[in-house]
Amino acid sequence: MKVVRGGLLFVLALLAAAAPAAAGAPVPSPEAILKDYVLSQRPWSDVELRDLSLDARPPAELPRRISVRKGLPGKTVFAMEYGNGAVVTATADVEAFEEIVVTSRRLSRDRSLGEDDVYLARTEIGRVPQGALRDPEAAVGKVLNRSVGANVPLLSRHLAGSKVVKRGRKVTLVAESGGVRIAAAGETREDARVDDSVRTVNLASKKIVTGILVDENTVRVDY
């Protein structure tokens, strides 16, 4: 549902040049337009735009195209292009959030987790730990392999049965950016569990890279 909500204004913006808005139809604020654009381009649950400034007054229509000149998240510069050829530059501090699973109370080792043992907490992406769970259903019914305090992010490695991938396993290194996907053969250089950070070696370049173990055969690395 988030993808549909996050992309609605962006899709309307692409259609604006071909189908102008009806006379008198309200145009969302620049902040709302940019927030919706960011949510359509990033897998975040929510964003906040602070200290938004524009270098010119935008036309009373949706932009035909939006691009990011630098930033995101953090100090970000957007370019909003309109059907009449005008380009408005917008600058804002963008803070991004994800919802992660957090413990509702102190939980002891060997406890089978129930629905009331966890909840979703809105967390700034810079504070989301590696291996954090995003779906409570991934935790309910699972058994803890260690004690965990109250209001603590629940990680995949806290759950008994999380599969360990051993050092030396052949994996596929995957990098994605702007719709481009690159894959390469790699090998793990340490033991790790799914959703953990793991050091690997690109077998073609012999370069050591660190990524996230998506599953026992795949590691996602930065582009």
C-alpha cells in the first residue's frame, strides 16, 4: 500500500504535461510534492522535510519532472521542472524513517514470542541496526536464543534457528542503483546470519567488500 500512496503524486506529475489539471483544482504544496516523490523513490516508511526553501515561486501546477541534485537523506537539493520550462530549485533537510520490530518488555532466553511481546517503532534510518526485523509476523512464534531487554530492536540473530552461513561460501554479490542491477560471483570471508553485515571478496576483482546477507546465497552491496 505504501508504494501506491508514495507514488501517486509522482505519477500525476508525469501526466501533468499531457493532461493539465482542471481549472481551479488545488495543487499540493511543494513540501507535499517532494515528500511524495521521495517516498516513491526510496523504500522508507516515512520522511520529514525541514527548513524547505525555494529559489523561485513555483507555477500553480504539478512539476513535469523531479530530480535530486545532491543529498537524500540529509541536506538535499531537488530540481522541479515544469511544463512551461521553468525549473525551481528546492533545498531541505530530509530525515527518513523505517518501522522496525521492538520488544515491549524484557524477554528471557527460550521464550516463544507472542503478539504482545513486540511492536513496531518508527526509527530514523541512521539508527536502524543491521538485522532489524520489519515485520512482527517474522518474530511471533519464534524462540529467543538470548535474553533481550525492553524497548530494544529485535534482530534476526536474536531468534533461534537463524541460519548461519559459513566463511568460504560461494555467494552472488548484487548491487542495484537507479534501476540498474549488477551481479558478480563472491565468497564470504566470515561466518554470518541472514540480515547481518558480512565481509566478502569479489572473485573477479579480488576486492574485499562488505554487504548485507539477504539469504544464504546472496549478498547486497553498495553500488
